Amino acid sequence: MKYYVLTDIHGYCTLFEETLQNAGYYADAGEKKLVLLGDLFDRGGEARALQEKILGFLEEDAAILIRGNHEDLFEELVTKDRGRPLRHHVHNGTYDTLEQLTGLRAGYSWNSNMQLAAAGRDTPLFQTILPAMLDYYETRSYIFTHAWIPCETWYGSLVYDGDWREADRDAWREARWTNPMDAARTVRAEDKTVVCGHYHCSYGHSKYEGRGSDFGPDADFSPYTAPGIIALDACTAFSGRMNCLILED
């Protein structure tokens, strides 16, 4: 099976399609799957177009969707937080996604917030896409997840948890906020490579390879590879690029 892997699309539907086109995805008539490693929305302005694109892939059984921390944020916004424009929802772009998908604008009253949350719960993102998402997907050689696998903490350091596949909802939610390039220094997933997103690749290149900076003109947003990890997040909102990794397994 050939896998086309992308992550952290963040609402940039046009660039997403261009990246797939340039990678040869649409011209590939062989057996293939698209693997999307979460954070599909928040940041870009094409949430509705991307929602329809993802629905199409699901209908064709063409995609494996991995849940990211921004999917957790959207669920929180329309359920627990009841549509309130809390600072972290505004800062992370989740509130903007809610407005794009519902066609409604933020309100300044309890009733308007509740109406916006209810409309968010009626969107295909909430009804269809979120339920289709997995915490991880595993092949013979790879583990695909958003940030990292759940770990134990020992005296402030991350250590391997052999039962990570059985981790509960809260453990996975915490793992989706982990910096995977730091985590990979102490935690490996058996003899497999974790393919992930969540944190900009330039961080790993800068900190662990001494090449370039995080966000300067010399920043390297190409995939970061080290023992046990391939990180793909190109920080699209900043860099204007998106990585597509092609694997066969």
C-alpha cells in the first residue's frame, strides 16, 4: 500500500490540493491511501471548501484521518464551552473556523453563543469528520499520529509506556499537545517510526541539527527525520508550504 501523508492543513484547501497534485496523488492509479495527521482546520480561510474535500475522501474510503489537538479544541468549543469566544479559541483560530462553517458571526450574549455552538454541532465536521478520526493508525513499519504516543512521566521526563495503545481519552488528548521532536529523544515506539505533525519542523532542524532558526529567513520547514520519527508540520500559516510524505508499507 502506498500512503500519501500530510498534516496540519489548517484550512488551506487550495494549497492542500496543489500539494497533492505536485506529489502525483491524483495521477497515481495504484493502491493508495491518504493519511491526514490532524489539525485540518483553524488558521486558513477555506474551511468550507476543505470540509467538502475531506467529506469526499471519506465517501470514497480514500483517507485515514488522525485526530489532532485542534479537533479537540473544536469539540470543546461547541460542547463544553458552549460557543463562548474564549481567548484560546480565538487565538488558535477555532472560533474563526466555527464562524466559517456555520455562516454565523460571534455574538456577545449567552443566547447567541449557544446558537452558534448548536450550529457548530450540526456541521459535517462535528457530525461526520470528528467521529471518523483515529488516535493513531499503525502499519508494519510506521505509527501515524498527530504529535506523539501517550507517555508516562518520570521525574519530569517522558518515558515509554508499553500500554500506550490502550491509553484513555485524556491521555491521548494530552499526547496531542506534546512536542514530538523533543519526545523522540527519550521515547521510541518499539522498532517502528512515528510519523507525526503538530510542531514546526524548523524547530527540530534548528535545535537538534544546528541548521537554521525556528522562524527566520534560514528556517528549514522540510520534514525532520531522526531515529524513530518523521515530523512533517511545515507551519503552513507562516511558511506558505505543505509537506507530503509518500511511503510504501
